[in-house]
Amino acid sequence: MTTSLSQRTRHSLLAAFLVLGSASAASSQDLTTSWISGDFGTLDGSMISISSSGPPSSLGSFDLSGPDYAAAPLFGNTQCRGYPTSESWTATFSPPISNLRLYCVSWRGAGGAPGGTNFVFDRTPVVLSGLTGGTTVTGNTVTTTDIGFHSGILEFSGPVGSLTCTSDGICCSAQALCFGSDGVFVPLINVTCDPASDHFLGDYVKLNDSSFGSGVGSDLHIDAKDGPSGEFGFLLVSSDGSANLSVFNGVLCLGNPQGRYNPQVATIQGLAQLNSLGQFDANGDLVNIVGTSTSGFGFDVPSELPFSPSGQVITPGSTLYFQCWYRDQTPPLPSPGSSANFSNVIEVTFP
């Protein structure tokens, strides 16, 4: 059975979450799932949706304070999702969860399948505590071999946007799970719209080396590399990275609303930090020529956004898309800057 969230359902779940609040945790650092039903819930501000091969699941309270959960204990009445050992499932997390913890509650060994049960994940787990005596972890596979019950905590480094577990169990015996987090957010930067279109020198501009840690504004620093020497460029931003529009020599991948970190917008809004204008040097690196980069290259993204109306800012947990617009030439080569092009895109989730 596959379960999906409609827009109305998502709104209802969010409303329910505001009423119910977060599930209690053993400390402010150890967070656990606040379940709305057996297939939907929230964790540290992230919506959880589970689709599975089994029947509708149920919820029950379990003691997750014992030695099997010593690495990140929860309380004795923690609510968990009960389901058959034979069930395969996929959980999605929106936005992604950093350092996702999976609390395994009484997972079956030989009681789930002759000789033991294999639980195969689509990413590699690390055992934080428990899961001893007849449990082995090899790559992405957790195998429970003896006839007893197996409990403990698995952690998946992240951010984790989805997690799939495939079981070869054949028995209907029940076990349970819940998800947790250490509450530490890891900013996410993904490269999309890649490769971009080549410029007249036969390469394309890349934003791949962008990172957090600038200490300025949003803390994000964007570097643009492999550009055409001598040409000018600046950064664009949007909350939509799904466009695919051919413009000049390249492809614009940002949808609307769209903002430009350029001199005109900085002047209109009266904020010099909204200007990212730069010029590519002989090495193809975008040199910032307006004083908005502590390194002298690229751009230190401010908290303020160059959107209209003004006054909009980057908020924690928000996802934005950035692309570099730059001057290009069209063969046969006329004067510099006679055309334009676009870099690849970075998708950024902010802390």
C-alpha cells in the first residue's frame, strides 16, 4: 500500500503539530518523532511520510530508556510505529534531517524468517548502541540471526531526505520503529542544472566550491569558477530551481520569483551588500569588484534578499537556488560581452 500526502493533508498535519507540540525527549539534543498517525509525523520541524508494502500501521508506547538505547536514550513511554517484520518501507523527510537516528524496537531474527532476517537500507547505517548478540551490520544490510529480539539505535549521516528499508522477512511478527535526531542542523548544498552550457572558451561556469562559513550575513559564500577571463558576472537567486529556459548562450534554471544581486537592485533597496558584481580573472575565478566578499572572490550572501517587495530575508530551514549570470561571446568572436550565459546551479538549505 502506498500512502501520499495531499496539500490539504499536509496543512492538517501542520496544524495538528502546532496543537500537539514536539514529542518529549531525554534532552534538548535528543529529539524523537511526534506521530500524527502510523504513517505521518514530524521530527525537528520536518514532515515525515511513510509508504510501505504492508497494511496500515499502528502506534504503541515503548521504553527507549534502557541500555540498548544508551547512546541517545528517550523516555519510557515513547510512541513508535508498529509494523510486520516482512514489510518494506520508505520514509521521506521534508526538509531533510541531519544525522537521522532509527530506533529499532524488538526487531525479529529467526522469528521473522528461517535463519534470520535481512534489512537492507539504501544508505549505510552506523550502530550507536544496542543491536548486539546475533545482529551484524555489513555495508547497508542489518542481519538479525538468532531467535530473539534485537533493539538499538542506527544512525544515518545526512542530511537525509528519504530512507528505504527492504526486508526479506516472511513472517507477520510485529516489531516497531521511531525516528530521532540530535537536533544539530547540517546545511545542505546540492549542485543541479549541471553541466551548464559552455562559454566561448569551451568550459562552463561552476558554483561547486560554494560553502558555509563566511561569517557574514547568511554565512553562505558562493564561488564561481572556470569562467571566461575578462568577462563580468553576478549572482541570481530564486526559491524555484525547476526552470529550463534557453536564454542567449545558456540555460536559465531559476523560476519566479527571481532576484538579482547586482548594482541596480543594491541601489534601489539601499543595501550595498546586495551587489555581487565580479570579473573573471585569468584563472577563470570570479573576482569580487564591489567589496562584498571577505576572500576577494565570489560573493558573501547576505541575510537580505534582492526580491521585490524589499525587506525579505533568508529564514532558517529555507531552500534557495543560486545561479551566476555572466557576459559571454558568440563565435565568430565579436567584441567581449556581446552575449551572455549561465552557470550551473546550487540548491541551498539554510541553517
